[in-house]
Amino acid sequence: MKIISSLSLLLMLLTLNIGYAQSFQNLKNEDVMESKIKEINHYVHAHGMPFKGKILMVASSPTVSTQTGWPIGFWAAELTHPLHVFQEAGYEVELVSTEGGKVVMDGYSNPTDESGYSAHDVISLGYMQTDWFNQMLENTKKLTEINPDTYDAIFLVGGQGPMYTFKGNTALEQLFANFYEAGKPSAAVCHSVTLLLEAKKSNGKLIVDGKTWTGFANAEEEYADKAVGQKIQPYWIEEEARKLPNTHFKVATPFSSYAIEDGNLITGQQQNSGTAAARLVIEQLSH
């Protein structure tokens, strides 16, 4: 009888242990399932709701490249992709230009261009189907006609045009410095950062003095030159930036999305970086 009782007790303990083990395994499985859960919550501004504020975007007026003889202007994605971010975040956007009037896309940036270079850019293609967007491009104010106090941030649109229309443009330098010194998000992407090679604060120091920033890279210029078989730009931004004292110009993998925030100065490397730079602007405005 004692032997039978001992066996019964042993079987009972084994049964309990198996039950505990199964329960423990179930808890572990639940933990694993729990660890796989990921939630994303992203604000999207509903149609008709009041705007949170207003952002100024600045594009180059049309000009002609002395290097290539091409008609040039702004790069489509560097306007439309940030514009999409700003509108989704609930901000009204006004586009101005260096001379006012009509602005035009660089040919290679137009998703309908026969080259097919930007055929993947469905965001720009979508905007191009709307009347209000095309009307905005047809009639911009000159940058000297606006009051910077009515805007929460400034965003410089890149493209080939800024290499001629932004460089040495004292009115634009002063406008950008006004936003920067007011502590407002002040952003530039791609070739529009050429402005920062010379733009100064009211104390006479360069805005990029002591700053880390980015812009179109030497490797990207080299790639573009080889693609078309000639030198496209009159100078290379990275090459010129590295000549400046007390500043850190930094680039990432060519044509990757890369943006830098250093205080309220925000810069993006090239046309694929407009969204990243715009999101940094919105993050600052949200604080």
C-alpha cells in the first residue's frame, strides 16, 4: 500500500509539474507575441480644419545654366515632398520665388519628362494634376514682398536654379537670417544650401559658423556629370563648404535620404532628403 501511495504521489507531482511547465510556456508565448506588437500613431490634418500656422517655401525663378545652356529652375520633389509633409501636419504653405511670377521645374525632375529620370515621383505627379498647385507655380510673389513675421518657418527648395539665383542673393540671405535669428525652423535642401556658403547673422558671422550641416555631395555631382557627359554645376557645394573655417559639412551615402538638425538650422543632402528635412521642421514646430 505504501508503494502504491508513493507512486500515486509521484504521478501527482509529475502532473503538476507538467501543468506548471505548460502554463509557463504559455506565458512565454504570450510574451513573445506581446513583444511583436508595434503601434504607430501619426497625425493627419483633416480637410477643412483650421491651419496650425504658415510655412514659407522659397524656390528659384527660371534662369539658364551658363554651364549647360539648359533652362533651369527648381527640383520638383524638393517642393512637393516637403509640401506634402507640411500639409499633412496641418500647415498652410506659401511659395515665393527670387523674382516673382512663374516658376518652372528642372526637366529631369518632372515625372512626365521623356528621360524618365523622375518617373517614380508619384507625389509630384499627383500635385501636377491639381489646378491650385499649377496656379501656385504660375504666380508667385517675389521674396522681398512678404512679411517674415507672418510665417512659422522657412524652407528653401533646391534644384539647379539656386546655384545661380540663391548664391550671392543678399535679400534671400537676410530673409533666411531673419528666420534663423528669430529661432524659427530654417531649412534648406540640396543645392539651395549654396545660400549658406555666404549667408551671415546680424553679428557678421556665417549662419553655419559652429554648425554641422549637409547639402549636395561631391560624389553626387560626379555621378550627375558622368551621367550627362559634362560638368553641370559652376562649382560644387561640398568642395566650397569644406573651405570654410569652424563649420562641419557632412554627407551620407550618395542619394540616400539624409537630413541634419543643428539647433533650428535644418539641412537635407539632396532631392531624396526633402521629406526628412520637412519632418524635422514639423517636429520643431510641434514642441
